[in-house]
Amino acid sequence: MHIVVVGLNYRTAPVEVRERFTFAEKDLSEALQQLKLTKSVLEGVIVATCNRTELYVVVDRLHMCGYFIRTFMEQWFNVPREEFTQHLYIYEDDQAMRHLFRVICGLDSMVIGETQILGQVKQAFFKAQEEKATGTWFNMLFKQAVTLGKRAHSETSIGESAVSVSYAAVELGKRIFGMFTDKKVLILGAGKMSELTVKHLYTNGASEVIVANRTLARAEELAAKFRGTPCTMEQALERLNEVDIVISSTGAERYVLDATVVRESMKRRQSRPLFLIDIAVPRDIDPAIGELSNVFLYDIDDLEGIVESNLEMRKVEAAKIEKMIELEMEDYYQWLKTLGVRPVIRALQEKGASIHEETMDSLFNKLPELDEHQRKVIRRLTKSIVNQMTTDPINRIKEMAGTKHGDEALRMFTQIFALEDAVEGAAEKVNQSDATALRKPDAVHLNDSRQDPVPAYAPAGV
């Protein structure tokens, strides 16, 4: 069997193409069922976000599987394949696994190290499990992927620094003031950049945010989203002495803050520090203001310098995660080598437990005078004997499973312990155990730093 991923993302397809290949939440169940019924497909997971649509499948043969998946997409989305094939990428086996691990760690995201994709992939897998579209291979692979995604963020610093101008503005403020809990912030302008900045400020504990705009209605609209205070631009200038931080992004053609206004405000502030961040182009704040005592002024170039530095730092952290990914792939392949032995081990353990239980029932029937404590001691000691008797054979067959004689050793092991009839039932229990493992609490808790892997075969017009 083989692991394959077929997809398109923000790199390979513009938004007008991506929006034609989205799965509505209400349609996912049916889509997964149809995917599972697709020829050659044994298991399937659909990951669909605003930046990517990816179909992860386990197939019984590689030849023609790309054709079958493209046919599924053509029929499901009702889009002729010649209109989307050139936007697809197809990865197989090593490349498919590596791609999944990179996606869930945020290395394939538009913003390197973002964490939202971890939850999105996890939910995609949960949905596939609910629809019984996954099996042994994906139950283990996606469990590994989710754990790796968490480790990538807990064991590295990839998500700790600002990589957007709006967030960099907030980070800069934290460097000067520490926390925002007792700080008042004035936002000049109510556009998208201002909205993102306000969101970051509240996330970081700002006590009060005043939103000013030339159009009061727009200021009221933005302020209402974050329980802020709206005002006109004229009112904002009068309130300069009240605030600690000013972030400006108006798009005005001339300065909205000049040195004279700020100088007068500083007198009323009794020289209390004022932090100004100008993220507008052209600039909103007169650069001469930066020369005033106790006034700290930063513009878009300063912020972009911070962002660029942080992106470089994230690339260093991404390289660490790439090494983690290679180790995870090795672990998965080792697990695959022992895949056939797990049901056999389960069958042996269940047989030992069954024999032990029958023996205990027989013994206690013959010795009814034993009290509860004596029964517990006997049960515990005899169970230990059974476990010790099976430990060495289990460890030995695990070791042999990964060798060239593994299949023959497994066959003989099954015959020696007379497990032929029990293995099939044990395999089903192993699958069920894998399927539920991801739902239990976990113990562990860019530009791109490397080139995209080369597709296993180039997009084709088949």
C-alpha cells in the first residue's frame, strides 16, 4: 500500500481557483464517503482551509491513483480537469508523509509557524474517523502528525515572534512598556491594519483603546467590536495627553500628527513618555516628532526590519523542525515494519489472559475457603507468571518482524502458539484502539526555509 496526497494551495493556485475547490462543512461526510469509494482508495482524509485543499489517501496501487483522484475532484466540484490539473501537486510515500508533517507544523503555511493549521488538520482527521474513512495506516500517521505539531511549537521558538507589521507594532510596544494592562492606546484610522492592531492589543491586555477616524461611523463600528471608545480625529488630538501609545494608519495624504500638536501635549503630560507607531504609507506622523524629549517614534521601515529579523529567526527554528520530521518518518517506517506483528501479539496476550482467567475460576471453585485477600494475591502472582512467560517471545518476534525473515518468523510464531483463529479478531481490536487513541489527552502536550519537495510526478492533463 502507498500514501498519496493530491492538493492545491496558495502557492499553486490563485484564490479564484481555490474558492472553486472548497468543501462545505455540511458536505464533508458525503465527500469522505465518496472518496472512500473511489477506485484504489483504502483510507482518506480531506484537509480544506482557505489556503489549501488536500486529499490524503492510502491506495493499494500507485499506477493510475492520480487519475482516480482527479476524477473524484472533477465529479465532486463539477469542474473539468483541464481547468485545475495544472494547479495540483501530487506527493507519494516519503514525500507525502513529509508534506503532512510540514503542513501540520506550520512550515508550509503562508506565515511560517502559525498554529491554526494544527487544529484544522486535527479536526479533518476527527471527521474522517467519524465517517470511518480511516484505518490502521492513517490512524497512526495522523496521531504522530498531531503530536509532532504540538512538539514543534513547545520545543522550538517558531511561533514566538511577530511576522506581521500589525503584530510587530504591538511587540514593539511591549518592549517599551512591558505589559499593556494599565495603558491607554489611541488608534488613528479604522482600516484593516488598524483592526488587526486593536485585536493584538486586546489579546495582550490593553486596558482601553480609543479609535479615531475621519468618519465617526467607521470608528464606532471598529470600537464596538472590541468594546473600545470611538471619537473623531479632532477629539483624538485633544486626548493625546491621556494616552500612552498612539498607532496610526489612516492613509491620509498629509501628516495627521505634527510636532506642534505633540509638543503641546507633552507639556500637559508633564513629560510622561509617549510611544508612537506610524504604520501608514505615506506616513501619518511628522518625523520631527521623534526628536522631542520622551517621545518614541517608529515607522513602517522600523517594523518591517523587525519582521524580517523575526522571519530569519523562524527559518532557523524551521530547520530544527525539519530534523524532527525526518526522525518521525523513521519512527513511522519502523512502526510499519511491525504492523503485521501487532495483531499477533494482541492475540497471544488475550489468549494468555483467557487461560489465566479460566484457571483462576477453576482453582477458586476447588478452594472455596480462600478469602478475598488470598484470591487477590494468587491472581496477581499467577498473572505475573503468564506475563513473564510471554514477554521474551513477544520481544523476540518484534525484533524479527523488521528483518528479511520477518514474515516467515511471524507465520511460525502464529502456528506455534495456535493463534490462527484469533488473529483476525485481534487485528480489528488493534484498529479500534488506534482510531480512538488520538482523542485521549496527549502526554506532550518565511518565507519557506526550504524548497517544496519535488512532486513524485508532475501535474498531468490525464
